[in-house]
Amino acid sequence: MLQSKLFSKTTKNSPEGEEARNAQLLIKGGFVFKNSAGIYSFLPLGWKVAQKVMDIIREEMNAIGGQEMFMPALIEKKYMEPTSRWNLDVGFFAKGLRDKEPHFVLGWSHEEVLTAIASKHVHSYKDLPFAAYQIQTKFRNEARAKSGLLRGREFMMKDLYSFHATESDLESYYERAKEAYFKVFERCGLKSFYTLAGGGVFTDKFTHEFQVLSDVGEDTIFLCEECGYAENEEISKLKGGDACPKCSGAIAMKKSIEVGNIFNQGTKYSESLGLYFTDEKGEKHPVIMGAYGIGVSRLMATIVEVHNDEKGILWPESVAPFKVHLVSLGDSGEVTEAASKVYESLVRHFGEFEVLYDERKASAGEKLNDSDLLGIPWRVVVSEKTLAAKKVELKRRSEGESQLVNEEEFFRAVANNVNLKK
Ligand code: ATP
Ligand code: MG
């Protein structure tokens, strides 16, 4: 894609009152637009990243049998009343044309809606187990909306729910979901820690969170630096310096971001909303449920918090908006012609949607700064200097040094993901 055609522009300054690094970089790069506190639009560049993150999540949820679906954002009062979750402060409420009082809440979680749907489709033990998920916008009246996309009032979530006849069946699915979650975060370039936590408004039982270490995180965990065992401060009796209960390694107190969590919800929702099945003997039981969330937009913001430097973002290749950033420096006819040729061959190799070509008439400093800000993993420069050497200049965003290479060396390096550092 030609950079001059991108309708979003980079800016030097981030908006006032936006303290979070993730939002500053995403706004300056033209990935997102801040509409209101905690409410963001995804511009074409940011939407490309979000799509790649969602594709990774989809692949891993499909791999554990998750069936993708899509539920409404407007949730009628009758769904939330049976579980006493209608009137919670977290909700944004809405009225129909003739309603005097709020009659809908904008969906902030979908246990009730899916449980009600399942109750019309599940009757026997033969209908179980199954798991269904959606990737959808959630709305929450969050008090503290200071962390940029880490905590939105409107944000994207993947929520999967699983339905089982027995506790042991749920437990084995829970383990599979846990492994799938580790894969999602690893594929997004993040190391996550499986952390014991409390259940909030979702369950009375213990739950598990996936925490990524970061100083800007709102959570505090006690983490064993030896074996990775972790407990959330909210429920932990550990202190920094204690011995790990699993391996007796040293426990450290760390700030972290909760990118996902998984819950054993038992029969709370199925009993409230009438989701029962009959077993082999014809006896009726409530279905046992699990819930599994990932904050898609929070995940994207976490990637930015973990992978950035003073100049901008360093996208992991798996979620980068483009694989290669081609930059022409100088506007002589020779440079333009040579860069266009490189562009064509890049597009042939990687496809148009993986190559961003900065053919704008702007200074070298401006173009290279923008390139660092956007954080595309590979940068290729065509200039008078590279023309004279009959080569192109290749640089990884994650490395300081660039190299002059010929076209063949270039494609080999990019295809094999080699380090240029010597
Ligand atoms: P938190 O403790 O951070 O408020 P939560 O316990 O309310 O999170 P869930 O309701 O289980 O989270 O939501 C599932 C996932 O959605 C979370 O693990 C998190 O990644 C993400 N998430 C939750 N609230 C927000 C928000 N306001 N903005 C962005 N992502 C969110
Ligand atoms: Mg919350």
C-alpha cells in the first residue's frame, strides 16, 4: 500500500490528558483515534493489527473446539434480572422508545444471553459438552479510564463459554483452554503468567488470570521467579521474599496487566436461567459452565507497552500492520524509479497488504522518524546512496544496525527472519 493513500497521518504530539504510553504511540502513529475518555476508533492501520490479533485468537479457540458466533450488544433486562446482575454500576443503560425506565443494558458480559440460548438447544447429556465464543464490543462504565486502551469504556473482547455435564469434564477443558491461552499470548509476542485470582462479580470460586509483567499494569501479583507460579495480590497471602509454595523459589512482587482470564462458573448461570440436561438415567441436572475472556484491545495495548522504545512501537511480526516498510529517500527520478521496482517485487513476494511504501515527498528525517514510530518489523531504504552501491538498505526495527544488501540477500533475510547484527 502507498503511504500517501493512508487517510490517517502521524502526529508529533499526543492529545492532552492521554498519559498512557500505549495510547500515545497508537494515536501518534495514526493507529487509533481517541473519541472520548476510554472510547477509541480503530483507524485502518490499527484495525489491521487488531485483525491479526483476532485471527490468532480465532485459530486457537477453533483449535479447542470453540464455535464462533455473535450475540447482541443490547441486552434486555429479563436476561440479567435472574442472576441479579441487572443493576450493577458497570452497566450503560438504554431505554426503548416507550420505556420510562432503562430496559436494556449494553452488554458487558454474555453469560446470561448465551445460557438462555443454550437452554433452548441443550436437553440431554448427548448435547454436551460444547464451547462457543464471540469477538465483540463490550461496554463498561469503568471508573478509572486512564490507561489508554488497557481499560476502555468500550472495548473488544473475545468471550468463550463452555458447557459440561460433569465437573471433571469442565476441568479437562479448562486445562485445554489454559494451554490455548498461553499459545495466543506467546504468538502475540508476550510472556504470560498463569495467576490464581478471585472471581469478582462472576463466581465465588477461584479463577485464573493471564498476567503480563509491566510497570504500567493495574494489577500486582506475587510471582515465583523460579517456576512462574503466581497469585494475584487481591487473594494472595504471600509477600515479596517468601518461599514459593510450589518450588520454594523466591517470590517477588510485580506490576502486571491482566490480558485474559478463565473461570469455573459452576451452575450459577444455568440454575438461574433454566439450563438443565437429563443424564443416562433420565435425571435432571444443571449444566456446569466455564467462561474464558481475552481483552482484544487490551492485548493490543499490552503488546505496545511491552514492545516500544523512545522512538516508537516495535510490532512483533505476527501482529504487525505490515511486514515491510519501504522508504524512498530523495526525490530524484532514479530513486523513485528504483524504489517503485523494489515495491513491485516486494508486493509479488509478500502481497500488497504486507508492504507499506512511503513514497511521500518529505524529508529523510521525517520519513525515518515515522518509520520508527509505526514500528513495522523490516525497513527497506532506497536512496542515492543505495543506488550508487546497487543495493538496498535493510534494517530490522528491533536492531540498531542497517545493512546494504542486494535483492536476493534481502528476500532471503526477510523470509528466514535472520538477525542482521554481526
Ligand atoms: P479487570 O479486573 O481488569 O477489570 P475483569 O476481571 O473485569 O478485568 P473480565 O470481565 O473477565 O475482566 O474480562 C475479560 C478480559 O477482558 C480481561 O481479562 C481483560 O483482558 C479484558 N478487559 C476487562 N475490562 C476491560 C476494559 N475495561 N478495557 C479493556 N479490556 C478489558
Ligand atoms: Mg473489570
